Amino acid sequence: MRIVLVGGGHAHLKCLARIKIENASLNHSVILISPDRYQYYSGMFSGFTEGIYSLDDIRIDLKNLAERAGITFIEEKVVNVSVYDKTLTTEDGAIVPFDVVSFDIGSNMEIPPSFAEWLMPIKPNYLFAEKIISYRKKEYPVVVGGGASGVELALAMTAWRNTNGYPQNVTLITSSTPLPSSSRKATTIIRNVAASKGLRIIEGDTVKEMHGTHITTKNQVNLPHSHVLWVTGPRASGIFHDSHLPCDENGFLLVKNTLQAKGMPYIFGAGDCITMEKHPQLPKNGVYAVRQGELLWENITRYLKKETCRTFNPQRHFLSLISTGNQEALFQYANFTFHHKIAWKLKHKIDVAFMRKHQ
């Protein structure tokens, strides 16, 4: 039997760890396919932006990891899935057959076509490092998106510019409040942190027009820009819809609680690229992807053995640590929220430990 893992996200990293342990008794051929040799860890993007981490600190060598697990690595982008003959087609036209396939390819950013010329999206992840190194030096940096990623990157750039003698003129535009999915206390803390560190936040507003040097918002705010870092909500890869796989209304792979595609039990998925049928509002973040990875390999092997697959039950609360620059972070768990250097030290410890497991 041939198992193909498409993408090197959190869940598939967990699978590789399990495969390495089970290698001697593995009765199946396993292939990992990813468009880049390296998987970049988004949890450390803010630290990289601020200059705390190096490039090697934030990336995992998938080829090396696959070889250590005794499986084949293919550096290609998968563009089509054929359920009729169970094959994948890559961007270069290669055909890869499978008996079981699993997707952990993350998501893209929702980019308005009329603005695309002046935007700098942070996805796909493997393009981030090169882009952010030049972008943090721009004359007028603007970040659009008030979620955790947007807040982290805007504050990280602010900290880096302050340390390196650049003007404190980073602007964050958010259509709602900063951290709209968090508590009021978290939002208030971020507002105060931003004000104290020199980050300008424009709340409850959206970009209406964008030209080569200026932005006009819906509320008629005009400001200069040197390209725009676009960090808005996730957009699904087109591969699932184009390949006629089960999808939700937004094009994400629709899976059951066993992480199997609805009606296609030989197709699995995890992480940001999926929507769980019974938990459609589940946030697309790495916390759930890691926990899905713990179950994913077990269910793939159970399916091949014709055994009943286990179900994934997401936890109600999860720890959130949002870097705010200058080695400080916002800690959130259930109703408990605080901002301190201790929170950053905890985040640093967790992130470094995660990377050491896979490097």
C-alpha cells in the first residue's frame, strides 16, 4: 500500500515522528510531497521579524526529516487529485499514485485582486522570511488584519524598527477591534501596548482604495504605504474544489471527526486546510493541528487494517501566547489574561522545544 502525505504542516510532522519510530515494522510505502524543502514555523515569524531568531531557527528540513524516517520526499506542488484512478498530479506534470492520501497544506490569504499589485501576503510560508527582511525596512509599513498574526507582525516590526533606528510609523488596519476573537481585556491590553510602543492602530475600518503610494479607507483615512502586508482571514487552496472533493462553502476539505473526507475514507486531512463537519467554527490554528496529528497516523493505519477509526474531539480551551515585541507576550487561557515578559519566555520555551523535536 502507498500512503502519500501532501504538505509538511504540524499534523504531518507528528506523522513523520510516528513513522520514524515504527519504521522497522512499517508495511507500507510512504511519500511526503511539499512545494519547498523547508517548512517554516509561523509561531516564530514574529520573533524572526524582530531579529530574535535566525532563518535556521524557524525552519524544518523536510527532506532530512523524511530521510531519517525512512520515507521518500518529493519537492513538488500538488495541483490535482483524481479520485477515479487514485493519483495526484504535480505542477510539473508528474503523476503520483496513492492508496491513501492525507492533506496538511495550510491555507492562503484572501487577497482582493484589485489590490494584488501592492500587497505582500505572508503565505505560502516558505516565501515569508525573504519578504519580511526587506519589508520591515520600508518607508511606510502598513499591516492589514487585526487577528493574532497581524498584531504580532505589526508589533514585531515596530520593535525591530525602534532597535535599528527606523521611524516608528508602522500602521495596523483592522475591520473590527484588535484580536476580535479574544476577550475585551485582551483587546484593551493590546491597544495599550500598541500605544506605548508606537504602533498606530486604525480600528473598525477597511481599505477602500489602494494606489502605488497611498491607501484610502472606507472611513476616508488617507495614509502612505510602501506595499501592504496583508494578513487577513484564511482562504482555501483551490485544489479540493477543482478536484471535486468534498468541501465546505469556502472550499476547505470537509472531513468527519475521524479526519476522513466525507464519502471518501481513503482521503484524510488536518490543520488549516480542513473544516470538520461537526465543528465547522473550529479556529484554524496550530494548536488543533498538532492534536489532530496525534490521531491522524493512527487512523490512517487503522483504515488500512480495516479497523474502526477513532474520532477527534477538540478541547474547549487552548493556550494562546501572542508576542508583542521586546520579548513580551500576551498570555490567554480560558478567562485568564495577562501581559508580561514571563509570557514571552513561556512562548519561547514552547516554540524552541517544538522545533528541536523536528530539526
